[in-house]
Amino acid sequence: MYGIITRHQSDIIIVLSGTGYTDGVKTRLQEFHDIDKFKIHLLSLSDFFNETDRFQLAVEDLPPLRDLRFERYL
């Protein structure tokens, strides 16, 4: 995951898992010296469907969405 984050120069990362994450995932991410510069949200399907506090925090970090149906293309 760290390789993808750095390769794409991501600022905000939201990862969705069907059943959640083990403590090992969080521990492994902390092994990278600069991991704290990224906003990482590890969500489960339960977080998504129940719109938990964890889900709400992830949504707050996203930029506002635009309705692209009315955008003009050049």
C-alpha cells in the first residue's frame, strides 16, 4: 500500500475492506518514516453502510464534489 501511496503522490487515502483490518496492517504502516504526512482512512463495509464516525471523518477529508453533467468540455 505504501508504494502505491508514494507512487501516486496521494494526500488522502481511503481504503475499503470487506471485513476490517488486523492490528498488523496498522503496525506495518507505522514502520514507514513519513507515513504521518498522509491522511489514511481504513474503512470496512460496515463503516460505509452504517456511516460510522470513522466514515464521516473520511468524508470530511474529501474535496467537495461537482456535478459534472453541466461542465463544458473544450
